[in-house]
Amino acid sequence: MNRGALRWIQKQFEVIGRTALSCYVLQSILASLYFYSFGLGFIGVDGILAVVVGFVLISICMLGFAHLTLKTFGVGPLEWLWKTLSKMPFKNKRYSAK
């Protein structure tokens, strides 16, 4: 592989890394819909083809989602929520001094 192709692959991993929490949740949702009976039900299909196709489709969806959210918002939705909640001043009345 040449350096250009390796750099492109590295950039794709960087994009998913910047939205890792959101992509993890998206991956779980998409895999559940693809494999389990309340979705497409490919969990009972014999053969590796259904698993490989599912992996490729889910990976493409995650890459598209990561690129779109970073381009539009600069951060993934769950990363934004995490950052927002971590900055909120929570008060615990049980332990507050009177």
C-alpha cells in the first residue's frame, strides 16, 4: 500500500475515534436491527456471508454518520451530551452542608 492509501485509512479511524461513544451506540443499534428477530433476523443464517455483509454495511453507516456529524456539528451527539452534562453543577442535597 502506498502512503496515500494508508493516510486515508488512518483518517477514517480518526473520524470514528472522535465520535467513538456515538458510533459504539449506533453500532449496537444497527447490529441489533440487522441480526435479531425484531429486525431483519440474520442471526440464524448459516454462513459467513451474512456476517461479513452486516459488518461492511454497519461500518459504512458508522463512517457516514461520523463524517456527517463532525462536518455539521463538530462533535458526535453523545459526546456533546457527555460534555454538556459534565459541565453542569449538580447539587446533592443529602451531603450539602446546612
